Amino acid sequence: MAVHVIASSLMTSDLTTHRARSVGNGSWVVSYLPGRTLSCAQAVAALRVAEVVPSLLDLVGELADEVGLTALEAVGMAVRPSAWPEEPTPARHRWAGHPQPAGVA
């Protein structure tokens, strides 16, 4: 992963076709975030996201295929909270290392 800054006005990457360009006053715009103006650090982060998402989607896609979903369907469903009510966790009794009373195994 390498984001490259060219002449302080353009950011590119060797892992994605997305780019960022300077719009002056320390502000940047990113090709996949129309209408947003970012700081330099935010633009770098956005390009890094664009670098890693395709490989993550490939992995998710392989798993999603096994359940008949696309990668984007699986991601969209998996990030939602469970619709099932939370089950109470059974109380656990820990053995504290104290000797058992006589007659208890």
C-alpha cells in the first residue's frame, strides 16, 4: 500500500485507480467522495480505504457465495444488529479452590 503525493497537488496509489487532488488551502477532494472536502490526512485515509476494500470484498464474496449472497449483501446484513432478542447468559459458578464439604463429589 503506497499513497504517492505528486507536486503537492495530486495523490495516487499503486493499488487503486482512485485519486485525490488539492483544491487549495490544505483541502483535498477524493474521486469516490464527490461533494466532500477533506484534510490532507483524511484524503490519505480515504485512498487507503480504496486500496484495501477490494481485497476485503473478494474474501467476503467467497464466504457470501456459500450462503447465496453477494459480498455487498452479506456486508449490509452483517453490520446490522441482530433482530433476535438477547438470550440471558446462564450464571456461572466458579470453583474457587475451596475444599468441598464432606460427601460432595
